[in-house]
Amino acid sequence: MSMPFGYASPEQIMRDKADYARKGIARGRSVVVLQYVDGILFVAPNPSRALHKISEIYDRIGFAAVGRYNEFEELRLGGIRYADINGYTYDRSDVTGRGLANLYASNLGRIFTESIKSLEVEVVVAEVGETKDGDAIYRLTFDGSVFDEHGFAAMGGQAEAVATRLKERYRESMSLADALEVALTALTEPGGERPPVGQLEVAVLDRNREHRKFLRLTGARLERLLAQTSTPPPAPSSPPSGESAEGSGGGSTSGSKGDSKNDSKGESSGGSTGESPSGPPPTAPEGPLDDGSSPL
Amino acid sequence: MASHRDLPVGLVNQLFQNNGSSSFTEFVSSYAPELLPRRGEVLATPIGDQVPHATTIVAATFAGGVIMAGDRRATSGNIISQRDVEKVFRADDYSCMGIAGTASTGIEFARLYRVELEHYEKLEGRTMSVQGKANRLATMIRGNLAMAMQGLVVVPLFAAYDPVRDEGRIFSYDVAGGPYERERFDAIGSGSIFARGSLKKLYRDGASVDDIVMTLIQALYDAADDDSATGGPDVNRKIWPIVSVIDADGFRRLSDDDVAGHVQQMLDARVISPDGPIAPLR
């Protein structure tokens, strides 16, 4: 039997889609989300004041995204509708980050498998609890995989390098100023210059706030906070505890994880698939480097 | 459930369909219309007297803000159905609404209105203008007109801090909508005639927050004095009026202890002068 003209194996199609999405995501700048003593801190270098990468979803839930703006904006709006309709139907306490993460995962996974082009986005859904044990950070990739992150998450741009720097410096129960310092250090290449205040998007989910926990830190408030961070905190002596464990993946395949491992080693695509299931997150630093010219 | 294959490729859920409106009510009316307060239903008989009614709400402005207060009584006909009902609701950080009329519908409106304001704020990334908030509430009240005709009347009083003008603003409504902006003070509900008369004599321009709180508590007492559906302060059960202050720092509800202090002061003075403070004749 002869192959039809233009045949591509399903493995090849999935691999191409994943590579395409990864390149798109790696083109932008990184976003960092991490726990601090009173809640969760979001930091994103973002020269635009109008196009937010970080936003509020509900009382205790925040959202951060990298990739194509129009695509993650749709996710954000849908998430707000989901949260508001559930909070109105039941009670405000019945809206959870886990439910929202699952909604996103199923949609991302379906688009990844069924559509010609997958979404070029990576998303963090973070929820602040009554105590720090109740905090949750879910990272979702373009293929619908959910990663239940402990303590911190980095995505977009050179995500792996940022995550490594973040892991080296992250400690539990840091003050807000220390956490911001750690985030900025992680977002800055060694020897590089930090983004100016006007180009930083910073927000917190502060468990001590009433009603709505989400708060954007801007202007004078952010400058005062940055002034407190002039001295970097000492490097921790004990190994950091943060590590990501994969949760229920919507459309994750072992092939895509194997690929990302290959990419990070710099090998050509089309290598072996089905490697260790706990490979690095599927955002390889492949493609053009982040030179800061992209608005996202 | 329809297969997702019937829908266009992309985000396959109505949640992700952008209908171009930032209104939560409009979204719900297409997504789950049964969740909205009843509209256009026809009741076999008007049930006005059989469901609890909320009564008197008063509000007054001060320099840089506004205060709203409400009594705690709900009545069904001649029965007191609840002694500690709450009728002043926080709408968002800089506004609140009080309700008079059918309690259940009013509470439902307050819940929907809060989500409505917050939904707009999150989708648009900005706070709605005070006039916009007042107009939105008018549309909701107008939507209830058919039910109001059958006895389920709800009339809100809306108060907000306007950051553009740096002042408090008060809007009132009728069963068909509104809004009507009010200068200085206003009252709604069954005791509003008496409360407004009291406010007219006691309100002073440029009064402090403390004085305005006292003015409102006096007005509520005067309403309770002459209107059987308005509850006075219940000293034995320690049930005090709800008093909420909105200024540049946002919405805050005064603590029971704080209100109790004001009420005690007023009651002590009324032992000597039962009709309350006497306004100068000229």
C-alpha cells in the first residue's frame, strides 16, 4: 500500500506543533510567580501599561501569562466569566484555582490536539489560601499539561535559566521586599541591567487583605518597595525545596516531553521519544533570544 | 451536551465566547438565564404582604465622602419577620447600596450588582464611573418593574465616593428605575418621610464624620418613632443600626461597639428631650 501524498505521522505533527508553540513562547520575556510570607507575588517585565500580563480572576485567584497577547487574553476573559458565574451560582468561597486550572487545561489540550495551530501561551493560575499551606501555583503549558508548582514558577523567554536562578535564591516565607529582590535577580541575566520601575508589572495576592486579595503594586508604592531591596538577600545554605511535580495533563504526551529534553541539549529534532516522564518543562530556550524588543 | 465538534475550532465553551459586552448580567442572561432575578413572570395573586419587607435606609454626605445607615427590621404585613436583617450592602470598594421593599429580591439584586461591578472592573481593567454604576443599577430596577407591579417592589438607595470630584454622591430610584442624584442627604423606605423630615432639620453642611453618623442615627430613631415597620435600636438584644462610611480610603462598616456608643449618647439625650434635638427657629 502506498502512502498518500503529503503524509505526516501523528508523532511528527504533534512534534511540529509543540516546536512551533515553544518557539512562540520563548520569544517573549519571562514572568515569575513566587510565594512570600503573606501570599503570592507576580513579577513581569512589561513596557506596556495597557496590555497586562498579570491580572485578577477572583477574590483569591490571580492569573499570569506569557506568549501571544490575544490568545491569553481570551483565556483570561473566559476565566473571569467562569469564576464570576460560579461565585454567583453558589458562593464566593466555592470558586477555586484548581477548578479554573482544569478548565484551562481541558481547553488548551483540546486545541493542541485538534487545531492546526496550538495556542502559543503558557499560563499560571495562583490561589492564595488562609495560611501559606493553602497557597497553590498551577502552571499550564500550551498542550494542556498542569504542573502543581511548589513555591515558585517561571515561564516564557529563557524560562529554564530564570527558573534555575529562582531556585537558587528562593526561600520559604520571605518578606515581600526579599521576594521581589529574588524575582528581579532571577529575571535579570547575570551582569545584565534590571528593568526600570516604569517597565515592571508587579502584583500580589495578599491574604491579609479583605474581600479581594489581588493588588497591583504601581508608582510610589512600588518604588518604596524597590528601595528596600537595594541589598540582595544572602544565598541560602540549604538546598531549596522547590520542585515541580506534574499533575493531571490534559493533552500531554510523553513525546512532547522527550522533545523538550532533546531541545535543551541542543540536539536536532526527530530524536528518540518516550524518555523520562519527569523531563524539564516544555519551554525550551530554542528560537530567537529575548533581546527585549518584543512587547510581550 | 453538544459535541465540541459542532462548535468552531478554538476555545470550545460559551465561557470563551466574547459577546462584546463587559456586563455580567448580559452574559448570564445568555449563559444561564435562570440564575437571574425573576423577570416578566406573572403571579396568580400579588404576594406583597406575605413576604418580608425591608424598610428605612438613610444616607448623607460629608466633606470627602458619604455615609449610609439602615435599621434592622423586616416585616411581613403586621408581623416582624426579622429583627437583625442587613439592608446596607457593600457594592465595591467605593460604593454601597441600601434596599427597601421586598427583602429577598433586594438581597438578590445586591449580590448580582456586586458581581456586575466587579466583572466590569476585571474585564476592562478600570473602575466604572460613578454615573455608570448608578445607571447600571437603574437598568436592573427597571427590569423588575413587572414584578414590582405584582407587589415585589424593590427600591435601592445608592451611595458612592467619586474619586474624580473627591466627594460622596447619593442616587435614589423609583420602581421604574432612575437614577435621581440627591444633594446632601436622602432616605428611602416606609419610614423615609419621617427620616427625611428629621434630616432636613439636623443636617449641617461641613459637619464631621462623627456628627453625620449621629445625624443619621437620630433620623432612623425618628423614623422608628412614627413608622411601625422601622425598627429602633434594640438595647436588650444589642442590635444596632448598620452604618457604613465611604471615603477616599474606601468602604468601611462601623463596628457594633462604635455604633452602640453613638446610640447610647442619643438615647441618653432623649431621656431629657424625647423628640430629639431641637433645631433653632431662626
